[in-house]
Amino acid sequence: MKFGYVYEDVFLKHDTGKFHPERPERLEAVLERLGKTSYFGSLLRIPSQKIPPELILSAHDRTHRDRFLSIEGKQGSFDADTPFSPKSHEAALLAAGSGVVLVDQLLAGTLEGGIALVRPPGHHAETGKAMGFCLLNNIAITAGYLSGMGKKVYILDWDVHHGNGTQEIFYGSDRVFFTSLHQYPFYPGSGSANETGSGEGKGFTLNIPLPENSGEKEYLREFEEKVLPSIESFRPDFLLISAGFDAHKRDPLGGMALSTEAFARFTEMTRKTASQSGAPILSFLEGGYDLQALAESVEAHIAVLAE
């Protein structure tokens, strides 16, 4: 399988501060782990490109776009959890562009699947604001780019925190199906089962809130009973994964009980189901804050995606 990944050194220069959990060491740990595998050298590294300002509008409004563009070269914070540094503007534009360049490579036939190994992450950023460590919504920008081509997109988010930003951006759309499995109640407070979309998007949002300490048994039941049937029914042209690994039992920010192997199983089940409609998979790194657990889980995830 022709599998590609996006990584840029500037992602490490997004400086969140000494004690912030979303820190450069996360990506360094992932790359170190991947570098020890037998297959990583055979994967295609795809250079990212900064998305043009108008493409930010595929997921965000003009107010947030202009607010984001104004931080170039500056130090500050959007809120208490979401700092930025002089290189954050560049890092975020390249992170948001990672999915776009992977889509272009897929459509050109160069790749059959890929992953964006990026930071800052994206799934908490809403139409009009940055939040939760996220400056731009990377996966939503890619989904908006695909939707603008007339493609049907399924987004699967298994980060321990609900992907409130992605949900909010596509809540009224019937072209983007959003599914989230997450710890509940928990940050950011959204993601109850009765949040199912509005207007034309009614029924195209699937929230699966899970109680603290849920493990593989509980997740697999929800995959088999809800997630996989919804993929089969929607028959997407593309499937995008918000791949957060903070539901791992060793993660300091989450309260779930998943093992590294559980993420490999989720990936395999999703891959097999997506293949029935011929939908390629693109994955986007979101959360995961225990360095060893994150690195192991990303490696297990890629090993399945890249076969």
C-alpha cells in the first residue's frame, strides 16, 4: 500500500510553555518510535503547504481567520489553555495544510492513505474561536476542502475529549457525518447522545458518550453496534480520523482504560468497513499526553493503516 505522512520540523517550534501538556516532546516521541520500525522508511513523506487564507474559511468564519492571521510572529494566548508563540502561526498553517496536500496526493493516485503527524491539534477549534490547545481545525478544513469538491466525508473522532469544534462546524451538514466516542461528562462539556445535528444535518452527528474507566469491551460494543453500521449506511467517499490517544489507560489527562492494542483493533475495524465503499482513510493526530503510550499507539495505528 502506498501510505504517506506529513511532518514538518516547525511543528516542534509551536512553543506552548514549559509545563503545557501539548508540548513538542509528543511529536519527538512519536518520530523516535516510528524510526525504530522496519517499515517507516518505506513510507512516503509528503511536504506540507501553508493553506491560503481563503481556505481557512472552509471551516472558520472571517472573524476567527483574521484573529488567527494577526498572531504571526507574536507571543500570547487565545485562552488559558491555548497559547501561541512566534512560530505558531506558521506551524498551524502547515498543520492545517497537511490534510489538503494528502488529499491532493490521494486524488492524484500517489497515495492510498496517509496520516498528518502535526501540532497544534485541531478538533476543539470552532467556527469562530480557538480553544483546547487548537488554533485551526485541521480535520475540518480538510473535510471542508473535500466537501467543496462534492465528496461525502465521514469523520471518526476517538480522542478522549469530545470534538466540539468539528461537530459545531458541520452540525447542519448532510455531506459530513461526524461520529465521536469520548469520556462523558468531561471537557469540553459537549457530546451528549441527543446532539444529532440540525436542519439538513439532522441525523448526521453521532455522539457516543462513555463513562470514566471505559475499556476495550465498552468501546468495541459501540463500534460494532453504532460506528461501523453508520459508516456502511453513509458510504463516504473519504473517511477521516481524529486520532487522539488520550483514552489510553496511562494518559494523565484522560480517565479511560484503553490499551495500545485497542487502538490497533479500532483502526482495523474502521479500515475494513471503509474499504467496502472504497473510502481511503486519512488520519490526523489529536491528543495523547503520556509520551510512551502516545508513541506506541500511533505506531500501532499506522502499522494497521499502512498494512
